[in-house]
Amino acid sequence: MRPNPFPRSVALAYRLNRKVQVDCAIFDASGRLIRNLYVGSQNAGEQTLTWDRKDGQGRNVNAGVYFARLSADRQTTQVKLVVLE
């Protein structure tokens, strides 16, 4: 992830070993879904998703702690994101 903490957007980079179904979502610190960032199939190789700190309705979220949860190939990874004012 770059940068983290971030004021405007963050890039979430990951590598897939084969073509798989990917689900990436952003949650707030209480576990509430903020936005489904990506749902669909992706090819093997390096991938990057960018979160522009917007919620599902296109509004900027407040400064604070959020989590990106990526599920792919029966594995789930979660990373902490810090949004600056």
C-alpha cells in the first residue's frame, strides 16, 4: 500500500498466482462496510486497486482508521489504512 497514512488516495498492490475471483472491500473501524472496491475475476500477475477515500455513495470519508479486506483464491488478507484530514 502506498502511501499509508494517506490524505487523498491509496494504492493496494497484490499478486495473483492464477486467474481467480477477487473481492476487495473497505470497512470502518467498527466493521461497517464503507465501499465494495472491486468484485470480479482478475488474471494472474501483479494487480493494483486504488481507493480514493470515497464511500459507496461517492462521498469522502472522514479521517480515521479503515481496513481493506481482499479475498482471492480462498484466502483473505486485511490491511489497516489511516486516512489523514
